[in-house]
Amino acid sequence: MKRPHFLILLAIATFSGIFFSACDKNDKNNSEDKAKVQLMLTDAPAVYDAVYVDIREVLLHSEVDGWVSVPLENPGIYNLLEFSNGLDVLLGDVYISPGMLSQMRLVLGSENSVVVDGVTYPLTTPSGSTSGLKLNMNSQLEAGLFYRFWLDFDAARSIHVTGNGNYMLKPVIRMYSEASGGAITGNVFPAEAAPIVTVFNATDTLAAFPAANGHFLISGIPEGIYTVTFSSRITPLPVLEVVVLNVAVVKGETTVMANVTLLPL
């Protein structure tokens, strides 16, 4: 049976709906007539030693304020692989007037690179990308609310090897919020099996590489019923694949799965 393609949002994808995590009553800098928007960076799994992206600017477009630059906590180079499996980092936050938040623009610098088998290769970007990667958001903001969005930078699908052996960066980003879906978490052993956890149904597929202690967390999963598989990244497979059917994901909740131990073939 052919599995569905991975759930990804490209620059042309639309991110619809009103998403908020909490009303921040205690923020002294909060303005009652504006909404606070916070951006977090996280990463889908990839089999590289490191993936460095040079984030220089993030802008949001509001129907009221126009293009607004988000003050970045640390503009510069981020290793995406440090923010996988539920880990993230704050990019920055900004106050926006209530109304439609239509687009985000992510501007990368030139210091992008990938490390493969201990060797560092520069990541070139397509011509014309200096103006930034645009993502449609189409989210309605309300005054006094706090909105948190995650930029899930899919390193594995963003890096392409060209015919002459060079590496090119074509960013693939999935956006989600605490209110836009649910999560699945659990533990899989042993670490020596190099486990991979895959969550899929007829339309969506997501994956995670568990941490060294076996823990995994997959967030931003659309509500629905899923199949969860536990396998290995090693070829040929050294373990028996474990398949769990009918795993429910509920918006705003985390589904905790029983521990899984992968047995050798």
C-alpha cells in the first residue's frame, strides 16, 4: 500500500484559522489594543550531522500595520538539528494590531551549510530568494491575545543534491500552533536500533527520531485517527517493525503511547 506524502507546507501553502495559546494577562509590555505574536523554530528529523541556516530577518504582514519586522532574539546561524523531537527555540515576538495576519517572510543570509559524514558543504539558495521565503498565514488576530506559532523547518526535504555534487537549500516549512492540532509522545528502545517513529493516515504523515533516552514527541498533528509505526533507520532492517492502529489525536491534547521495545530479527 502506498503511504501518503509527508505533511508539508511550502511557501505557497495557506495557514488558515484563528490560533492562540493563552491571553497574557501578566505581561507588563502587553498593549490591550494589540495582539502579541511569538515565533518559535523547530525541526523535522534529518540524517545529516548538522544543518546550519542563517536567519537574518522575519517579517509579518498585517492588514492594518503592513509589513512589521519581528525583533529576533539571536539573528544569525541556527543548527536545525538541535531543535528536533519536541525541542524548539524562540525566534522573536512582536505586537500586531488586531485584524488579518496574512503572510510571513523569512529572510536567510548566505552562511548556510550542511555537515555530511564530518565534512561541511555550503548550501546555496536559488536565485531570487534574497527577498525572503513567503508563507501565507491568513490568521485573524484579536486584541489582548497571545498567539504562538512554530516554524517546523524540514531539513531533510529542504536540502537537495545537485548533479555536480553541490548542496542546495530550498526551504520546506510546516507551521502550526498549540491550538491547531494535537501531539503524540512516548518512548521506544533500544537506542542502538536507530529508531524512527512515523505517524500517518490517508492524508498526513509525520515522523520523529527519538532522543538518546528513547523519548519522542511529534506536535502539530491535525486531529484524526492515525497509524503509528516504530521501525529503524538502518538498512537492511535489523528489527521487527511495530505497528499500532487507531491512535486518536485530539486538538489541543497530547496522546501518550505505551513504551515500545524493538526486537531483533
